[in-house]
Amino acid sequence: MAYVIVKKKRFLNRLIKVLTYLDNEWGHNVAVVFLERTDQKIEMIRTYPYIGIPSGIRDTRSLLVTKHNRLFCRI
């Protein structure tokens, strides 16, 4: 059973900031690859909601997107 993913406004704002930074500093291709990886991780969470490691916050898990970026999700 696939879950419904709810993206909070805070997540979307931070994603835009990261993508803007990557585009300006590292180039458009790097930003596109980051966005694709993020989308892949979100799809993984949709299919397997308990993937990733538990964080210290109740009902929250984290999943590594890149070496410097981690995605947190609450089930």
C-alpha cells in the first residue's frame, strides 16, 4: 500500500533555496541531479514508509539524500 506524501511549506521553501544555491554555485546539471535524487527518496518513502533510520523525534525517520543533505519524514 502506497502512502500519501504531504510536503510542508517549510520543506518546499528549503528545497527551493538548496536548488537555487546549487544552480548558482555548481551549475544547472548538479541542481537537476539533486532534485531527481530527492524525488527518488520521496518515492521510496511512499512505497516503504519505514525505510531510513529512526531519529530522536517521535514517529520521525531520516533518509540520506546526499552526503550533506538528509530528508526527515513523519509517518
